[in-house]
Amino acid sequence: MKNLKKSALLAVACFSFFSSKAQNKPLLSFNKLQNYVTEFNRIDTEKVVNFVPNQQTFEFLSKNIPLFECPDPVIEKMYYYRWWTFRKHLKQTPDGFVFTEFITPMNHAGKYNTISSALGHHIYEGRWLRNKDFIDQYVNFWLFIDPKTPKPHLHAFSSWLDDAVYHYYLVNQDKALLQKWMPALDADYRLWETEKQLPTQIYWQFDVRDAMEESISGSRKLKNRRPTINSYMYGNAKALSNMAALLGNDTLKKMYSAKAVQLKKIVQDSLWDDQAAFFKVKYPDGKFCDAREELGFIPWYFNLPDDKAKYAEQWEQLKDDKGFNAPWGITTAERRHPLFRTHGSGHGCEWDGAVWPFATSQTLTGLANLLTNYKNKDGMSAKIFYDELHKYANSMQKRGQPYLGEYQDEKTGEWLKGDNPRSSYYNHSTFCDLVISDLIGLKPRADNVLEVYPLIPQGQWKWFCLDNVLYNGQNISILWDADGSRYHKGKGLHIYANGKEIAKSVDLKHITAKLAAK
């Protein structure tokens, strides 16, 4: 009886929202998705079962995720694997749906094994699910349930919650939800100010509370000024200003706009090391950490730095073998530093150089923003973005099988947690969002314009299709067919809304189109 009840609930979760929204027959079949799910289920032991068991995964994903195909088998396979792992973390609780970070119970977790460190990543990734109940209820949990628990956990880690909520809104444009959440988001921002803001208005944080423990610059005692939390709070302030404008609250709009302007200046004036040409951690004594760390790329996640050549110069370190470039991914500290990979021995985590998907997804989002929103790119290109995304996709394997863990050796790809069950299916990063919004380039906006800015190098792919994307209440399909032989829709780039072509281009390039009124 219990299993029948759960199956009924799952069917409702899959179908009710889907059937109420704009629909048209997808361009792509579900066969590829079914084949991938069958393969992933076959190699999985399924020791932990949450809301969607393996046997119901195809049904769930076919009703909830955008379909995708491309000539790069590594990126395509990992796209589906990441959705397959993401649904493993969806839990139904008496307080609504939540997502977990670890598949196993953790001592430092809050209610229902929830942890806030990757909350922003969860929302960015989950915003593309067709059934928005999952993310709606997850945000509700953090804003209204967690604060009532004996020991709230939202502020256990730095967070870009407000920024993620705004970018979630850009996909679904549910203004009623913003109206509901805005007072709690405003109160939460003010709480961060009382907890972590110094008289100089800069924010401080311990590296462990940035979810980046045992870093070269880190401390569990010193109030270090870090690009992480300061960039997050900038992104949050900017998002709150935008949300206030949408809701017609001019007072909050102006207040948070001023906070964002102030934080932008603080980060650039206080955390930019001219000598190293890098955003860095600064100690309470006013000295910079002498190591460049991957967290220095985070300001671009929020488009914080001014569009100046001196800031763009920092990105040269991404491709430097003595900087952050390594065979298996982007390192969390520069490889030339004498303390590289020396801090984590005997500890559960190490952010002193090992490759972390959490940080990789932040850096790749920042790189995509640099390429699409900035004139000064300092040699960065779509080719570099693509190669790094491909490397990221390829790194998610163990013993030749798809695998997502905590962190890796930069030279061998070994997952440094080994076979520890807590590391399996680690829900601590994004990948599908990077494919949808950065590689294919579907850029959510607050207006009624559909914008696509692909970061696929010219000549790299002859074809691709992103299909069945629910965006702003409409079904979107984006396909590229260099010679017209793959999809038989004509040569070039084609954009569809609800089955109707709304834009096309002979070239694979930045394109916009107006969506029909809903």
C-alpha cells in the first residue's frame, strides 16, 4: 500500500504540472534518455532510495528535463547522468520537497539531511525542471521551515540564495512567488550583515563556512576578508534590487542597488592584488594571502568586476600549467605555490589545490559571463570554455564508469574520498545548467525576449538540439544543423517556441527573438 501511494504521488509530480503548461511534440525522441537511464540503473547499487527510485527514473525525467543531443558523447552522456543523479537527492518530507547534498546522513546536516553550502547550485540546476513544485518547496523550506528548527542551518555556510532565486524567477516568471519570498529574503540579507559584516562594510568568513576548508588562505579563527562571501552578497544585493523593481518596491530597489554599488567598489578596492593581478583573500592585518586561489574567479559569477583589461588579465592563470590548468580539471589553488596540496592530509576535505566540482562549476559560469557580457576577455574564447567543460564532463568517472564525487587528484583523476559512500552522487555543483544556459546559451531574461548566446566554437559541432525546455511558460527548442541533413529543418540555427519557428540564422551566433504573449 505504501509503495502504491508513493507511485501515485510520483505520477502526480510528473504529470500534473506538465499537462497544465504549453505542450507540443518534442523534436527529439525519448529513446536516448531511456537508453542512458537503463545503463545508469544497471551499474547502480541503489543503496539509498529517496522520492524517485531507479525503476521510475525514466518516467520522472521524461516529464521534467530538457532533452539534449550533440556530437560530443562525453558531454551528452554526462548531461543525462547529472540529471539521473540530481533526482536521487529529491526527498519528499512533511515540510515539502527538499534536495540533499550527500546521499548518506551527515552529522553536520540540518533537518531532513539538508545542507545549505550548495543551495545556490541546486536552484540553478533545478530551475530547468518542468515541475516547479520541487524548487518552490525547497526554497520555502530554507526560508520558512529551517528558521523554526532548534538549530537553523541556512547560515552554516555562505550562500548566494537571493541571486539563485532571482535567476530561478527568470526561467518561470512567477511573480507571486517573489512577492511571498521577498520579506524573508530581505530579512535574511540583513541577518548576514549583523553576523558577517565589519565596520568597513566588507564581509568576513572562515574557509570552512565557505565550504572550502583546509585552503591555503583559510582559517577557522581569523576573520578573513574573502572574495567568496563578498561576491555572494554583491550578487544577492543586485538580485534583491531587481526583484524589488519587479514588485514595485522602490525603497528596497534603491537600498539594495546602493549596497551592490558599495560592495562592487569594496571588492575591487580591497580584494584585488595589483601585483599578482588577482582577486585574493585578505587577512585582518591587511596583507593578502600570497596564493592565487580559484575562489578569485567567483566575482565574475555575478558580473561584479568592471570591464577593464587589468581585471580580465586574471583569466590568463586559467590556462597556465603553473596556475590552475591540470590534466583532470581546474585546481583550487595555483600549482606553483609551495603549499599546493599540503593542507588536507588527515582531514575530510582539502581546498588547497585538489579539483572540486563545486568550484569548477562556479569558475565555468564566471568564464561564460566573461565571454558573453564583457569586451575585455584577455584571450579567453569559446574554445577555452568548451575544452574546460569537456574536461569537466570527462572527469566525472571512476573505473571507467560515470561517477560524481567530492574532489579529485588533479593529475590522476582519483577521487580522494575513494569508495566512501558519502562521496557518491555528490550534489555539490552544476553541469546541466552549464550546458543549457552557457554552452547552448539560453540566457533567461526578465522581459519577453528569448536570447541565445552559444559558446560552441565555430566548426566544433555540425549539429545539436536542446529540446522540450519549459521557459517563461513556453516550450523552447534550439537546434543547429550545419548542412540541414540532421533534422531536415533547413541549414543553420533554428529557434522554436511551442513548435513555431521564431528565429533562425545561417551562422551559429548570438541571436534574440520576441516571444508571443502568454
